[in-house]
Amino acid sequence: MTRSRGWALGLTIVLGLWAVAITVAIHSGVWLVGEGLLALGSDLPRWSWPAAGWLAAVLVAVPAMLLAWLSKVGFARVAGLQWTITALLGGLLGTARLIPNTYHEVYLAVLAATAAVAALVHRAVQGRAERSDRWLLWLSLTVGLVALLPWLWVGALGGPVETVLAALAAVAVAWLAARPVSALTAIGEPLRSTWGGMAIGGLTAGVGLVTLVAGVGEPAVQLFTLVAVPPLAFALAALARRGRPAVPAVLAPALFGPLALIDPEETSLLLGFRDVAFWSLVGAVAGFVLALVAGASLVPATGRIRWRPRFAALAAFVVAAAGAIVYTALGQPGFNGERLFVIMKEQADLSGLRNVPGRTARISQTYERLVGTAERSQASLRSALRAKHLDFTPFYLVNGIEVDAGPLARQWLEDRSDVDRVLLNPHLRPLPVDPSPEFDASAAAPTAPPWNLTLIKADQVWSHFTTGRGIVVGSSDSGVDGTHPALRATFRGSDDSWLDPFGHSPVPVDHNGHGTHTLATAVGANVGVAPGAQWVACANLPRNLGSMANYVSCMQFMLAPYPSGADPMHAGHPERAPQILTNSWGCPSIEGCDTRSLQQAVDVFAAAGIFFVAAAGNTGPGCATITDPPANYPATFTVGAVTRTSKVASFSSRGPAPGNLPKPDLMAPGAAIVSALPGGGYGALSGTSMATPHVAGVVALMWAANPALIGQIDQTRQLLLRTAQPVDASTSPCGPEDTAGAGLVDALAAVTAATAPAP
């Protein structure tokens, strides 16, 4: 090898390593920053994603262009030129990430159109490529189908339109990649060694694929694509030793896997480490391994043999059949498209309901008015949906309809005069295995009242007044372990005390742990504020990701409980409604909510005399971080968190809420709270989720001690605020009221005031 060729080879290797390192570092780094901000209740500006893609593209394309321009060695010029092209194409495709994750169909359509136009332009400039031999076409397709196999196992399809668009996008990107990838694999052809030629061609083509597919897929999805697709370059290089492989036939199935079978909205680590992100990584690593195995197998499989087309076609059909078996037997077959939540323009009139005498009559009239408004105002839209053969689910608490449709129907719905607005309603895709709780349940069962109960003096209320007997607390959360020793004795029972609208479990269960922990803090034996109170529950967070339909389904159940499988609009029992609701959840924009989404629902509970408590959120210490429903409404009793020393927890969200509404209302212990966890264990968790049930439990004690106070929302609120212990928040930049509300809840003072004779 001459010195010039040696220098050219060295520079090419360094540039290839640089291209891979900088592309992976920038894309993974931006995703990690985005995850960190999401955990803090914020988000990266949408332009950050395409900006990062173009930054990576430029940092690769500039030195690659210089290599192509300055080098006099053929392979270096080819590598530099093609890497320039693939890097710039990756930046171009990444521009489609300006479209939010929630508009996945639109993103796929834009990606497909961009790739197709770019491919046509490239073809016009470079001319038509040579056709592949039929046997190489079938072998190429075989390799592509092998790469698809892991995704058929770990993933799940979205809706039909989404699936078709994903297929079009995969084909368009694969077509776009064909010419530069073919040119790069050809670099290894002059080598006499078959293995050496495959290695050189595979490495150079792999670098090109890294820079190009970095622009394919929405945030997180492109990272899995970066792992699974580039190793296919070795298979393409092996096939190139025997002719011209059909690059699109290899790449299109491999790209279709993550684009169609992974929902970018579900890849966040906030869902847990054993959710979609984990299974997507499993699929990507499996694809990586299979791609390398395919490349190594093709060297002896092709050798000097020219396969008959029918044998190569048979290989493709065998792999396709294996894919069908994997998908139907091991995968999650069927469509799981996104849905829409249509909010009607007319909402029920709640005036006068607070003045209805008698709790049962008050809640019953509220229920009847809501259902009547929904039945009347939704009639025309329901008829139109049936005519278009669109499945739907009506709701009455918020007068709206969940529609099994995507963006194609959204414009039509928004144009209707009886519709106020249309929200996205995320629908979780199934996993290969349901994730198990990730909490540490190794703490010992408390034998004395824990610090958080003594801090608010709940134990003193038990000895002097009540434990909450006669009151029912409702929990909407991830579920409840109904067999836990802390909770099994106080479950109200019957067929209208538990609802699992999505998992359809007939008995209370909790696959997450969050709901068991929060409910036990309110009413659990040895760990709860009001251990004598009963409970009912509904699962609205199947995998820590909710939606309007999830939340409203459980809220309706709380207003008028009904047996599982019954019609909530006609089979509800308002006389069985719990008196108090604890809600340790929020509905951010990623779940489809806007700031007004649940206000009508919260106002309904206030009108019906049901006390509604909700968590402030864990996005502190910044000001104005109480933004997500339902914590941001005047009728919500919003709770922040303090530590063991009565200091405001750093994570506790601060006010004011939108509209300059002072929030939170009150504080409660929320740091390292020991409570029940599924399986009979106990563990410590932190968050305003843990603080909220303390206040719900205190209200249960107040109403049990003075039943005349039941349903008197305004009076109860004032008693809680007036009797709170002071919390020092004078140095907070948000101001004391928007940091700590009225102070720390005081169970003994509140119950004492609730039972004091009227002056």
C-alpha cells in the first residue's frame, strides 16, 4: 500500500468513527435532556430535535466533503461523497420532527413525502440504478424480513392509517438510501477476500446508514433505529459480492418495524424502566444481532453459488411465515390506534344543585341533569358517527365522546357547530409482558404511628374523636391491592366499589403500586390518616400514562358507581358515591389534556357535595408550575408536600396556577412516606401524590366526627385552611401563599374546629 493510500485509509477510518460517535452522541444526548426536562414537568422546544439533527449532519458532512474533495484515492473520495449525502439526507428527514409526537400519522406522512421527493430528485440527478437479479431481490427481502422479526414480537401496531403511513415512510426512506448505500458497499468489492470485502463494504455502508437513519423516527424511536438498521450493511455488502442487492427490500422491513410497531408517545422513561422503552431496546438489540448473523451467514450461503430464484423466494416465504407465527403467537396482534376526545359545546348547567336538601337527592339530581344534557346534546353527533361506522364511547361528567379515529376525522369533528374542541386521547399499546411494580417494598410494617401521621396529629384524633368510621373515600389511581393487610378489611365491597375500565379485573388489583400506596396513606390500617374509613377505587393509570377517557371514566364511577360492564349513563347509583375523593395524578398535554379539560368534572363534584382533593405536582421549585388538570382549578383542593421537618419539599410544585389563581391550598407530609405496596409489603415513596391522601384522610376524620358537615364543601375548606399549622416560606421567590398555601394540615385542630359548637 502506498503512503497516500495509507493516509487516505487512516483519514477515512477516523472520519467514519467521528461520524458514528457524533451522530449517536448528539441524538442520544438531546433525548436524555428531553427526558430530564419531562421529569421536571417541562419539555424541550420542538425545534430542538431537528436542530440537533442538522447539527450532527453538518458536523459529519463538512469533514466528509473535505475528504471527498481533497483526497486523490478513489475509495476515500467515494466514502466522503456518500457520507456527505447520507448526513445531509439525515438532517433533511429529521426536519419532520417539528411535528409533535401526538401527531404521529402526520409525522409519518411528512416523512414519507420528504423521503420520496428527495429520492426522486436524487434519481433525476444520478440517473436510474441497475436492477437486481431476481434471486438477489428475494434474498434481500429475506434479510429484511429477518430484521423485522424482533419488532413483531416486542411491538404493537397503531391504527390502520398509521400502519399504512409507516409502510410508505419505510419504503420511501429505503428507496432514498439505495443509491448511496450501494455505492458504499461497492468499496469492498475490489478486495479478493470475501470476508474482507464484506467487512470493508459493511463498515463504510454502516456509517452511511447511521447518519441517514438518525433522521428517521420521532424522538427515542430513532435511537432504536440507529441500533437495529446500520448492521444490515454487512448483509448488503455480502450480497454485493454476487451482484447488485435490492437495498430497499432489505431496509424497508427493518425500518417498518420501529416506525409502525413502536409508539413514540410511550417511549418515555416516566412510564417505567420495563415499559415500551425497555422492550424497544430489546427489539433493537435483537435486530442488531440478527443483522450481524445474517451478514455472516450470507458469505458461505452465496459463495460462488447462484441461487435459483424459486429457492430464494422460498427462503423469503419461510421467513415471512415465521414472522406471522411470531406476531400472532408471541406478539400483540391487532390495531391499537389513537383516539379522539370530543368535548361538546353545551355543558350541563350546575346552578342550584348546591341548595338541594339531602346528600342522596343532591347527587342524584346532579347525575340526572348531567346524563340528560349528554343524551340530548350528543344525539346528532352519535348519529353521524354511526353513519360513518366510527366506534365511540359517550361520557356525561364532561359532556363529550371518545371517538375511535385519528387526524383524518379530527377536522370534520372540529367543524361541527355542536363541538367545542377535539382533544387527542392516547391509547396505550399492549406489551409482551405486563410490567411489574418497580418500588422497593422491603420496609417493615409500622408498629406505631409513622412520623407523618404524628406530624399532623392524626393519632390524637383517633384517641379523642374518631378513626373515620362511616365515611367512604374514593381513589382513582393505578389500582389497589385489595388483599393487602392494611386495606382488605375496609374495602366497601359489592359490585359497585371497584372498577378496572381497561384491565377488566373483577377484584381490586394494582400492577404499579402507586395507587395502593396513596390509598393506604388515606385509610390504611397502621399507615393511614383515617383507618376506620372504607374505600372504593378505580384504575385510571394502567401504566402510568392516562388520558381524558381514562380519567373521566373513573370520575364518573365516583359520582355514580356502577357494576363493571354496565352502562355508566343509565346504571349508575349516585346514592353509593363516596364522600371524599383522593387524586394523586395530573393530566398533562402529553396525555391529551388542555388546561380546561377537567374543570367541568371538578365543578360537578363541588356542586354534588363531594370533596375533591388533588396533588399539586412534582415540578418544583420553580414558580407557576401548578399547570396540569385537575390541580389548577378553583374547586380543587390542591395539596403540596413538606418534609419531616415541615419544610416545603423541593419537588413540590408552586403557584400561581393559570389565571393567577393562588395554589396550592394546603401542605401535607410527602417526603419518604412509608405506606402499603402490592404483595403485602411496605415502602417509602416521595411526592405530592403521597401528600394528597393525608388531606383526604383528615376530611374523612372531620366528617366522621361531625356528619352534619358532610357535603358542606366551602365550610370544610375554610376549616382546613383556618386550622393549618404555619410553614415558613417567607424566602420563597414565589411568595408564601403560592409556595405553601395556608400551611401544614392539622388533623387535631381541624376536627376540633369541626366539632365545636356554632357560636
